[in-house]
Amino acid sequence: MRAEAGGLLGARLALGWLIGGEWRAHPARLALTAVAIAIGVALGFAVHLVNGSALASFEGALNTVNGAADLQVAATSPLGFDEALYPRIAGAAGVGDASPVVSLAARAGKAGFTLLGLDVIRAAQVTPSLVGTAPAGVDRRGDAAFAEDALFLSAAAMRALAAGPGARVRVVANGRAVPLRVAGTLPGVAEGQAIGVIDIATAQWRFGRLGRLDRIDVKAAGTPDFAALLPPDAVLATAASAGARSDALSRAYRVNLDMLALVALLTGGFLVFSAQSLSVARRMRAFALLRTLGLPRGGIVAAVALEGAAIGIVGALLGLGVGYALASVALDRFGGDLGAGYFAGGSVRLAFAPWAAAGFFALGLAAAVAGSAIPARLAARAAPAAALRNTGDIVDPRVPVPWKAAASLIVAGGLAALLPAVGGLPLFGFVSIALILAGGIAAMPWLARALLGPLARRGRGAVPMALALRHLHGAPGQAATALCGIVASTALMIAMAVMVTSFRGAVDDWLGQILSADLYLRAEGESGFDPAAQARLAATAGVARIAFSRQVPLVLAADRPPVTLIARPVATDGADLALIDRAAMPPAIEAGSLPVWVSEPAARLYRWRVGQRIALPIGGRAVIAGIWRDYARQQGAIVMRDADYARATGDATRNEAAVTLRPGADPARVGAGLVARVPPVLAGLVTVAQPATLRRYALDLFDRSFAVTYLLEAVAILVGLAGVAATMSAQTIARTREFGMLRHVGVSRPQIVAMLASEGALLGAIGGVAGIALGGGLAVVLVHVINPQSFNWTMDLRVPWGTVGSVAAALAVAAAGTATVAGRRAIAADAVRMVREDW
């Protein structure tokens, strides 16, 4: 018994020395695998921190502007609702107090801010954080608060306007310019939020909002029921619905970025698996000896898993630190939306997320441990007697390679792609990608045998190529181990490249369809051109025709972001829209129903179809006459004829115009003439652009939005190439005895080097074929499943053949070069020493 215990202790000590010796002998391999895990953790953690910080800042700004009331009755559009609703809400059961609010997008000089008109007495009871404070010696409830020109500014607004108490500023809002005096500050407003507050009577009178309100803040004294009181142009909003609305605005984008960031971590896990598999194969006889000395199978698994855990801990900790630094740089460089435009105009402060850090640390550790435990279990199952005499892949070339498990995974992935979105997110689409990717990796031994079989059976050829073919054909497991990391990263990179190419091409074609005028005129903010200004612009020299339009946000549900209502001239059949579906004939409109054309995202979000009758807050009953393609508004858009819009709302203001020039007219001169005719109140707020400029701007914005995607793709492929280098080097070093035997039978050193270069080129070619084929399948899921379920638009599949060919060539060259360099090192020793037995 004592002897058995002593033998077991000796085996464990020997195992410890073996692991320590491995780490001392190959520090670069361990460092590379730890760095691969660190890159994946860093990218995932950085993207999560940026997204979380941006969303928290956006919600904080929303809460500040809303004043954190218990409930809100909010207008469905910037046109507001009738102020007669206020006394009915204030007197409803369950309402403790209510405060009417006018909310305007305002500007003073080049600085923009939110201008609120409040009843100070009511607001002090419901939203005290929005009540201003006058300088020392002036009662905030005295004359200062009720003066018609008194303006209270938050600290951020004062900095933006460069105006302190007592200064006079010219504020432009709703097409009116009004001189106001800075009477005090808003100490209750959060730092970074640019807000101004004036008396509600001044807001309604001086800014053209008589009889209209934008919201009513409610302090509840029970459970109010407003269902019977609300008109069509108002909705009831709560803190929960406001949070859901702000979350839905960018949720799909954030989730997709998180998933894409984890691609690098997944690739790092494959690299750990590849490196640990080769390390275990190289030490197989040593493990077998320890088994004969009494170490159980579980001891080997635990020891190798412990190696992986050490790699994971080092990599994950390094990744968290680098990820925090990357998040800080990304916020400064790209902003809180990483270039996508969801949170433009707001300042974002980076906030550390401890639970997210713990989660990404666990993911990095799990990836490293899983990548180590799998090859360790295979090593533990090997018979000690056979393992003492063999190393490497000992599969008989005549034995078929298993393929059913791989096929099952791929089929399961295909079926998962057919399932619908969950909560507006393509969760099953991501599951589909994971299953297809796992199936493709599992199929690598079969694919290597299938591709190399015809070449191996072709007959004799050059000695280096013949030896390379025989080795790879007879050892498909080694080929699969070397290729798993690069196949994963290549497949994901090809899939993303196809998706981005398809999306960019679709946007480019769509821009060509919709930008048919010669010039485009736009007034920024909520300002616009009144009928008199429209007439002056239409009379500009060189203008043949000008079509005015109006865009306003329209809330259809309190917990969803608003759609964009577009009032513009539309042909009877909607032929001037980029229609993808239309009624067979112009719809027979019932009395009181208006024809509207909805965008593809709106149709998908609200499950609308052509011919369906819907209720709109503006215009009442409407019938859908067609569905049009739109890549500019992810949350949906609705087109209504401008005449119908004017009759329904009484709003004759327009904020955009498409200008057709007379033959021979100079676009630059006509554009300058248009700007010269805009009302003085809109000076500096009107832009004129040609179609080519708008097209270039839109595509530049697209590229900025996908800048992070390009970065993550590049990192994934670099990690994969690093994996090829590491595994090819490790495999070559592990085969020194084989090279020595070849030298003894007459194979020269240059022939061995040529053999290794051929093996590397073949592996690179196989990896390229597998990665491209697998990436094509993943691209189909991305383009036709994940993209529509995430962003609600569809597109045709486009393949960037230049990128595909470059990737395949780069893989073959990189693998061949790595194998050649490693081979020269491996055959440097003399032939006798290379084949001697170690015991």
C-alpha cells in the first residue's frame, strides 16, 4: 500500500516536472495562446463597456429632460396636442399633481439645446429638478421666474452658449427667433445635459405654440387610468416604456457588435485547442509512462486542464485591462455609438462594469479550459503500451473518417436559421452560426481526406510532394488540428465581408434610385420653410421644379422608437418610390382613409401588409398602398401625400426640398441663390447638396458605422494566422524523429524542407477552401436571417471575389512560409540524434 502511494506521489511529481518543462521549453507558444484569449476578452469587454456607457448616458439624458415624473402624457409628434387635455388629466382620479410642458429643439448661434416651457409652480411639485434658481438675492418664485424673457440654463448649456447670468441670447426654435435673458441656472440637471427652461406662456406665445402642449408630467397619487382621456395624438409613457424605447433604438446594433467581438474569443479558443492538442501529442509517450507509474486518467486531464486554466487566467486578466483602455480610446475616437449615429450629440462617460468584467473573465477562462480539456481527454484514453511506441496521428488511411456528427451539427444549424427572432433579436440566427461553424470544424478531418485522396492515389511524383501528400492523407486529425483556428477565423471573416459588401452595394443602388433630383435643400432641426418662403425658393433663377417635403417623428407605441412620417408629393401608383411591393391596382380608399406607403422596416416591425388598414395618430384611418425599400431609417418610415398631411394637421411648413434645375443652369450658382432666399431666422441652418455629395456622405457614414466591424474582422484573421504559425511550428518540431528516419533512408535536407513547404501550402489551400465554403454558408445566415431580424431590411447576396481570392492565396503562402521556417529549425540536428530513443 505504501509502495503504491509512493509510486502515485512520484508520478504526480514527475507530471509536475513535465508540465514545468513544457512551459520552460515553449514559452512563446504559451504566450501566444494567452494573447489570443486576451484579444478576444479585450474586444468583447471594450465593446460591452462602450455600449453600456453610451446607453446609460442616453437614458440619463432622457430622464433629465423628462424630469423623472411618475407618468407622462406625451405627444406622438413634434406638432403636440391640444392643451385642453391638461385640465382633464389634472383632474383625473389617481393624479396627485400635473405639470404642462412645451418641449422644443432650440439653437443659439451654433449651439443646440432642449428648450422647455414650464409652469414653474406646477413643475416645483412634479419635476423640481427642472426648476431654475436665480442669482443670490432674487427669489426664484418672484419676478425672475415669470418674466417673459427669463431663461434658465443648465451648466452644460451655459458652456455651450458661452453665456452666464444676465447675458442676452437670441434663441431660435420652431422657426421663430426670440431674444432672451439668462436669469439663472438649473442646479438639478445632470452634468453634460444642455437644457434651457422658460415660462410656458412665453414658450407658447413667442415660439408659435399657442394652444399646444408636448407633454404633461404627472405625479401619481394612486393608479391613474387615462385610456378614455387620451386623444390619438397623445400616448401614456412610463419610466419602463421610456427605457424600453431607448434600449430598442440601438439594441440590435449593440447585440450584433457583442457577438462579433466574441468571434475573436472563439478563434482564440480554437487556437488554444490547436496548441494544446499538439503539445499533448508531443508528450504522449511521457503521459503513457506516467500512466504506467500509477497516475490515473483523470490526473492527466486535470493537469492539462490546469495548464489551460493558467493560460485563461493570464489572458483574461490581460484582456480586461486592455479592454478598458480600448473602450476609453473608442469613446474619444468614435463616440458612444462607435460611429453608428444612434447617440450622436451626447457626451458619454466611461463606466466600469464589474459584472460584465466577471462575465468576460469567465468566458476567457472557459475558452482556454475547454480548448485544453478536449485534447487531454483524448490523450487519457490512449492505451499506455501503444502510446509508448507511437506519437501523433496513428489513424489508418484505409479507415473512413467519421462525418455524421459534423453533418448533424450543420443540419441543426440550418434548421435553427429557419426559426423566428426572439424579442426582436436574431438569437436563433446566432445559434445557427455557432452550430454551422462547429460542424464545419468537426468536418475538417473528413474534408482533408476527401480533398487529398485523389492526389494521394494519383501515383508517384516529386519526392517532397509525394511525402507531403502521404503524411496529410494518412493523418487527417493532425491536419484538422492545425487548421481549426484558421478555418474558423477565415469563415467568419468571409461571412462578414460578404455581408458588408452586400449591404454596401444595396445601399449604393438604393441611393441611385432615390437621389433623382439635381439639388437637395434641408433645414436643420424642427425649423422649416413656411408657404411664403417656399414661394420665394420656387422663384429662384434656374429652378425648373421644386418638391417640398416634411419629416417628423411619429410615436406609434410608447415603448418603441418613433417612425419617421414623410409628407411629400407621391405619384398615384407610388412609382416614384423604391417600391418592393404594391397593390395590384390603386387601392379603393374608404371615406376618411388616406393612402400611405410604409418602409420595409416599418412593415416588418409592425407586421403590416399591402392593403391593410391602419390607424395613425396623424390623419386617422389609412390604408397601405405599398411597401418601399429604405436603408436610412431602421425604426421605420411612413410616406403620406403632402396634401393629405396638410389637411390632417394644418401644418404647411416643410423642411426639405428636391430641386430640378433648368437645362444649362449652374448647380453651384442656383444653390447659392436658394440659400440667399431663405428666411433670416434660418440663416446657418440650411444646407444645399448635390446627389453625388449626398451619396458620398452616406457611403462614408456607412463605412464609419462598420469601422469597428472591419477592425474585429482583421483581428480575427490575424489571430487565425498566428494559430497557423504556432501549430505548424509545433507539429514540425514534434516530428523530428520522422525527419531523422527520412534522412537515414536517403532524403536530403532540401527535400525535407520542400516537403514541409508543400504540406503547409496544401494545408493553407484546404483551409482556404473550407473557410470560404463555410463562410459562404454563414454569409447566407447573416444576410438573410440575422440582418433582417436585427435591422428589418433585406438585400441580395453579393460576393467580394477579390477579397475571397486574396484570403485563399494569403493562407497558402502564410502556411507554406511558416512550415518552411519551422522545418529548417527542426532538421538542424544530425540524423542519428534525431532518431535515438529517449528511454
